[in-house]
Amino acid sequence: MQENQPPEHRGRSRLVVPSRSDVLLRNFTEVIGGPLGSRSAPGIVSPGIFTVERVLIILTVLAALIGILVKGYCRANGWESPTQFYATCYSDFPELFRNRGLADGTFPVVGPGSQFEYPVLTALIAGVTAWLVPGSGTSDERILGYFDLNVTLVAAVTVVTVLATARMTVRRPWDAAMVALAPGIVLAGTINWDMWAVALLALGMYFFSRQRLVLAGVLIGLGAATKFYPLLVLGAIFLLALRTGRFRPLLVTAGAAAAAWLAANFPFAAANPAGWIYFFQFSADRDAGYSSPWFAYNLVANRLRWAELGPAAVDLLSVGLFVLACAAIAAVALTAPRRPRLAQLAFLIVAAFILTGKVYSPQFVVWLIPLLALARPRWREFLIWQGIEGLHWAAVWMYLGQVTSAGSSQHNLDMPYYVLAVAAHMVAVGYLMLRVTWDIYNPDYDPIRRHHLDDPHGGPFAGAPDWFRLSRRRPSSSLLPWKAGSNA
């Protein structure tokens, strides 16, 4: 009985331990004596100094140090082509510091003549960190200082991401170890400032799970002012609002996100309209980027002498296929027997955006890692996917070393192998989307719901009854709000 329970145990929940619940990790633990014993009570009994969060922080810092070692050649020898590609240590930080006026004191977007192809908060981070580097000019010491400063800040926001992910699911904090140790973040997290947007979205989703909707919306809006993709999570919130009939969380969160985005953008737009709008013009006018399906198709078409896709066709196909993918995700959300979880829908929408977009930079993999840790925390599939993304990451640099720098042929990767790497990345992400969709239709396979949790990330939607649900097999049994007496 509750009154007989020791006071220090009250209000605590037993944690789900990966070595018990995940087959792959359970097998790995055999070398250290097997999985955690059935009589232990993680979450009930205090672990002492090594709490889950402290261990996760240690793992994140160790992974960040490995990420810096990956860039070791360039840190020692400089970021020059083609060696920065062949040594797989390319980063946008030195490139932009040298070539966007940052080293000469030009602040992105608002500086005279500045043309910075990133959103305003990314520009703010880039500009402030450039100011913090001692000295002047584009010396090797200043380039290295700028890189090290930004990498240190990326490590800090990665810790924030890991902690937000851990706290989102009270009984499953160890799922955040996927983020802490993710090979994708180790390899690609220091290419650009994407981890800032990842952290802002993770914080936004955390506060949404705690039903602090205004703060959640503000963080999502700031994330969208750093990279566009956090805004896509509002699509998942919309689908859950439609499924449950609870529209207030959508309106409050979306309103706060819009207000935060406008507040972040207005000072830049007012100070230098031409510099502010450059990002939008650049995004609209750019051709298909490396590793996008459209770029890969054009490579094959050129080799086989097929008709290539022009910029207008790529724009039309990219947007059109994303809209179709969102329609399919909406159909899944509204026809599943049980309401999907927020993280599942968010993962599907962001993954669809990545697969159909006209640009896929290697660092975009970090967008999906926290979402997958929340949507489907299964280590076997996670590690296979990360291995494939690692191969793609290496293939990108080998190919770029060839086409941009006319590097030595012994280091080059021929086009067919590069296209195969792109295709493997797309197949892996598509497979994860299918697995998440399978979990939605079959909740018994869902790693979260198998442990008697409804939607720990769903906030105001957790435990909500259906208001609108479509039936695929028996349309007459659909739950429709306008259908009198509908109670199917």
C-alpha cells in the first residue's frame, strides 16, 4: 500500500532500462555480466553521484571530443581544398569566416553589402562569435579560434539537446543516449550551426510536453529563425489537434512561434532589407544541392544522356512530392486505430522534408536524431541507419574533392558510387519512416507504448479521446464531429 512505502520512494517512477528492454543492448551487456537484474529498481533507488543525466552529459562531452579529433587534420594544417575534403574535416565555420566578411568585422545580414545565406539567428551566432575572436584579418590563428569557439558552443547546445530529450520521457531518459553518442552528430555536428536549431526544437518540444505552450511556441519560433525545419513540428501538432478536437494548443503554440519568429526577424529586416531578404532569395533560386535526389538524378541523367531536371522542374517536384507526403502522413494520423504520438508524426514530417527537398547537406542528419530517439528508440535500427549515414558522409567529401578541386584520382570517388551512397541514405530514412508508420498502426510494436505510456511528449494531447477519426475498412464507423450521434 502507498502509506507503507518509504517516503523517499513516493512520487518516483521505475525507469525503463535499455539493457532489459532492447535486444541488441541486452546482448552487448553479456561481456560485463548481463543486463541489469530484475530485482534492481532504477528510478526508485538513488544511483548516487552517477545519475542518468550526469552520465549522459559525460557521454555527450566524450562524443564531442571525438568530433573534434575527426577535424584534427584541418585544425593542424588548415582548411584548404582539396585536402579538407579528403581528410573529411570540412566545416562551414572557416569557409564562412574567410569568405563572408566575418573576419573583417562585417556583421552578417545587417553589415553593408553582406550576403549571408542563412536565417537571422544563425547570422547572429555567426556574427557574435566572429566578434569574440581576438585580433583582425583572416590569419590561420583567427580561423582556428573561430572554429574552436563555435565547436565549443555546438557541444554545449548538444548537451542541452540531450538533457531536453532525456527529460521529455520521464521513464525513458536513457533513450537520450542515442543523441549523446550519435555517430551522425560526431561526424556532422560541427559542419554548421544546425545543432542550435536542434536544441531549440528539443527545448520547445520539452516545454510542450509539460503544457507550457507559450514558451514552447517561442522556442519553436526561434528555432525556425535559426533553421527552417523546426516549424514543421507545428504540422504534427495540427494533426493531433484535428484528431482530438483540441485546437487551443495549436493556436497558442503557433501564435507564440509566429510572434517569436517575427520578433527575431524584424530588427534585421528593418536595419537592412536587402541583406535580410537575401536568404529567402538564395533559397528560392538555388539549384538542386549535393546529395539531394534531384542532384543525384541529374548526375545519372548526364551520364546516360537523359533529359536533366532544370531548376523550375526541381522546385515543382520537390514541393509537390512534399505536399503529397504530408497528405499521406495526415491520412496515417487520421486513420490509425489509436492516436499517433507527437514525436512519431514530427519524425515522419521532417524525414519527408529531407527526402523531397532540393538540398540535403550532410549535417541535416542531426535534425532527425533526437526525433528518432523519441519516435522509435531501437538501437539496432538506429546504429544501422547511422552507419549508412556515415558512409554517405564520407562519400560526399570524396566526391566533392573530385568535382570542386580536381584532386588526385587516387582519392576520388566516382559518380556511380556517390549516387549509390545517396540512394542508401534515402532508403535508410525511408525504412525508418515505414517502421514508425508500422508502430502507429500497431501500437504493440511501439517501444514507448509497450511500457504502458500513452504519449509522454504529447502534452495537452496525451490521453485525449478521439474527436475525428477515419476508418479505412468501414467508412460508416468513422468518428466525424459533424455526424449526428457519431460514437464509433
